[in-house]
Amino acid sequence: MRVFKFGGASVKDAAGIRNVYDVLQQAGYEDVLVIVSAMGKTTNALEDVIKNYFDKSPELSSSVQEVKKYHNQILLDLFEDDKHEVFSAVNTQFADMEYFLAHNKSPNYNFVYDQIVSYGELISTTILSQFMSYKGIQTQWLDVRNYIKTDSTYRDAEVDWELTQKNIANNIPRKILNITQGFLGSDENNFTTTLGREGSDYTAAIFAYCLNAESVTIWKDVPGVMNADPRYFENASLLNQISYREAIELAFYGASVIHPKTLQPLQKKEIPLYVKSFINPTLKGTSVSKGQDLEPYLPCFIVKRNQLLISLSSIDFSFIMEENISEIFGLFHQFRLKVNLIQNSAISFSVCVEDKFGNFNDCNAILSKKFKVDFTENVTLYTIRHFNEQAAQTVEDNKTVLLKQISKETMQIVTNEN
């Protein structure tokens, strides 16, 4: 069985849905499981719904209507008959979402987030599945929440591998096109959970692992994995082959093409991962598998914006020792601050962190009682794998370098570009 993953950009409109049909015609769809993200920017739009819900904003109703209008237009563009059953199926899902908004009693933002954003994937897969059937391809729509079971860490759930393996291994029909949702799971109470932003790639890896799949293909709007983000670097080059080890390194440092948690399950069973273009599906793309680290061998640039550079020093000029560092990291873990770089001296300790949950101020209130805390917001962290002097110069030109760290294979540079 092969596993395909289509992201939001590939299904952002009716033309995208038709293109997915064309890709499946060329790539084949027998014994295929397709993982699909929410359409276009739907997740962002549903985040606005959640914000309006918690703010008790009068804009709540209109923000829901915008999401409904967007999907309804896609339906009208795809299906000639506006009495097609897909219209009532999608309307039922929106009605379920509105019922939740009207009757939810939980004040837990993360819980509400997962229950609401999940409708993006549920609706996109319903539309895609119905369109494939409409075009004569027999499909099976699967609710991923019946297969991937997790704990109750809403917005960043941990997979229960034993139960998930049991659910998937013997319950996916063969010789048919299966379509299911990325990003989602459910906990022991059958509440919806999510696997972290960009978690659809991870979903594909989970299914591939549990099905002993032949391969995973991530279909994107780029030719494959590039050595740099073309938005930030001119002359970015396609990488034809990447080893699992190198891909894990790139993902760890924040390469956006492959989700960090995606690679471990694939490596365990040596399932190759292909990153290919849904615009030009006949192009070879990038293979992530056993083999040489990189082909061609080039410096690889990773950019993480909106980072926070924190410098901690002892109030009494004493050394920062292991027990201090342990306490600091305990707080980072508690407040879910993701550490992307560490540098320490005798009396100071610097970290570059990502505060995606907005918890730094609470963490800082505790840190400031024991340490002198200086921080700079909105810095940019550049990571260069297989760096050389020219690559470093490319990053440093016309920027203020706040911190630089070099190891054998990797250079990291924190800059302030304001």
C-alpha cells in the first residue's frame, strides 16, 4: 500500500481538487491511502472563529459564515447538481460545529481549539472523497479519529502507538482509494485531538508504519526538498536524495518541508518518503531514504522567524551550574517554550526559544525571581547545515548578529533584522 499526503495548498479551490484527481490518475490509486489537510487557509479562518468565540465577539457568526461560504463556493464549482448529497454532508458538519459553539461548557482553549479546527480536515476530505466518487473512482472515506488514538494533550497530542497499530493494521480496506484526515486523532473519551501544526505529514507516517506501506509521498507546490526556502534565498537548489539521518537533522532545526515527527517511524521500517510536485507530478522530486546524506552535497539553510533570544545571568555573579540549568529547562518544559539554541558561559546562559503558546511572560515572572533576565523579541534564527564561509556570509550580510554558534556540521546565527 502507498500513502499519499496532500496539503492545504493542493486543495485550496475547485481547480486544486480537480488537479488531485489528475495526479491520482497519473500516479495510480489502487491500494492507496490519501491523507488530506484542511483547504487553503481554513485552519487560520477557524482560529479566527475560536478567537471570536472566546472574546464573545459579535463577529463570531460572520467568521463562521465566511468559512461556510468559502467551502460552498468550491462545492458549486465542482458539482453541477446542487442537490448532490455532498451539500447536505458538508452542511451537517457545519451544523455540528455550530452546535458545539452553542453548547460547549469547557473554558479550556486548547480543548475547544481541537474540536473546532478539526472541521477543516473533516470537510475537505468529505468534498474530495465525494468528488472522486463523482468522477467514477470508488473511494472509502475514513474518520481518522477511529484509528489514531492519543492522550489528551490538546493541540500537541502524543500517539498511543499500541492502540493505533491495532486499529489500523486490520481495518483499512485494500484495492480501493481510501481518503482520511491529516492532523487529527482522538483521546480515550473520543474527543478530537490534534498532533501539532503541520501534523498531516506525521499522520501519513503513522499510517505507513502501521500498514507496512511501500512508500509515503508528500505532494507539495514545490519540486521537492530545496536546500533553502526560495522566499528568503535566491538560487535555491533541489536536493535529489536525503538520508533519513540528514532529514531528521534538517527537521530538528526547523526545515518546513518535512514535519519533525514524521521521519522516525519511517526510518524504523525503512519506508521511503518522496516529496513531489502536485503541479508537475511526473518530476522525480526528492527521495528520503537509506543512502548518501545529500545529493547534491550543498549547504542547507533553515530560517526560523519570530524567535525569542533570552539571556539569563546570576544576580550575585555566581556560576550557573547544572542544578540551575535543570531548573531553567524544567520551566521551559512547563511553559512549553521550544528551545532551538543553547549557549552558556560561567555566569550567563543564552537560549533562543519559540513561544508559540504565548507563555513567556508567565515563565519570565518566575525566572526573574532567581536570575537577571534580558530578552530580545522577534529575532531570526538561521541554521546552516554543511556550512562554508560563503554560506555564512550570505546570512550575515546587512544584519546585526546577536549570537553565533558553530559545531562540526552546523552553524547557527541569531540576527536582529528590525
